[in-house]
Amino acid sequence: NAGVTQTPKFQVLKTGQSMTLQCAQDMNHNSMYWYRQDPGMGLRLIYYSASEGTTDKGEVPNGYNVSRLNKREFSLRLESAAPSQTSVYFCASPQQGATEAFFGQGTRLTVV
Amino acid sequence: GENVEQHPSTLSVQEGDSAVIKCTYSDSASNYFPWYKQELGKGPQLIIDIRSNVGEKKDQRIAVTLNKTAKHFSLHITETQPEDSAVYFCAAQSGGYQKVTFGTGTKLQVIP
């Protein structure tokens, strides 16, 4: 039982390049979330998916797109990476009833 | 929206001493307050939580207190051990999980 799995763990991009961060959960949860973590700023919600087939913007959605491919998978896409998107990205999946959230190990992204 | 402030940003204690991390929140509708521990290179993991109808909760060496009137809550770790060294995040939630707001984190170092 892996919980929440993110790939890749590390990535370096040049400004303007695109990439997709992958997230999969094996807990049969309905909802999945993408956060970014920056020093001194805690975790900020980028996008979330309350259920398969739905996605909604969070606090900082600009420059990102998401796809809820199926119940297990929720991907985050950067179409044209910018240095301001250098961050650590976490995927999370809350329990039913919206209490404990299970986090992936994170993707450390550097945009140069 | 909700605003969660967390102090201190860094905390060093001697092994065996106690550690206290404090958070304040602004939205009186917040009713669930989880605490997450993030070890180096890993995603956050829930360690304890408290609901607004409870004033205190304990789990072995960890306790959380909540003062709804003053809108603040605290994490207390007693008899600290080196493995307690990590970054700790508080959070406040009102409604669904998309309404979770995280604090900015406290880096705890336990010195052997």
C-alpha cells in the first residue's frame, strides 16, 4: 500500500519549457490536491479535484493546469515554466470526511 | 479568508526538554485544527488534530490545546528526542478540505 506516489522527485527546467508532474493514490479517495511549498510561506493550494471529473482552482492557480485522469491519478502541468515556479510540489489526498490528508514525497522543481 | 500565523519559525531545544509551537487563526468558522510533521525529504504527515468542541488532546508525548475565544492553538512536545527534529505545520480548516489554511512552519531541532 503505497499511499500517494509522485513522479518525478527532482526536475530542472529551463524557462519556457513545459512538464507534467504525476500523482497517483491507491487509497480509493475521491479528492486529490496539489500544493506548492516555498520557504516561509507554508503550503499553498494550487488546484484540487473533489471527485473524478471535477477540478477547481485554489489559492495560486496561475501558470498551472491540471487533469484528473481517473480516480487514482491527478496531474499538474506547467505549460511554460517560469523561475517563480521554482518550488517543492506536493500532491495530497484527504480521507473521506475531509480530515487527515495523505501527502506524497514531493517534487523539487527548479526553473532556471 | 483565513489567516494562520505560526511562531516561532525555528526552535532549538535540548534532548529531554519540552517544545511549544503556537498558532493563531482569524476565521471564527474554523473548526478543525491538524498538526503535520515534515521530515527532511518527505511529505507532511498528520501527528495530532483537535476539533473546536475540545480544549485539549493528548497522544503520548504530544498534546494540542485550543482556545477558541482567543483563536489560538498550540502544540506541546514533552521529553523531546532527536527523532522529533523536523518541520511542524499547524493548519485551520472550516468546511471542506479545500478550506484548509496552513501556517508557515516551525523548524524544530532537538540537540542530543
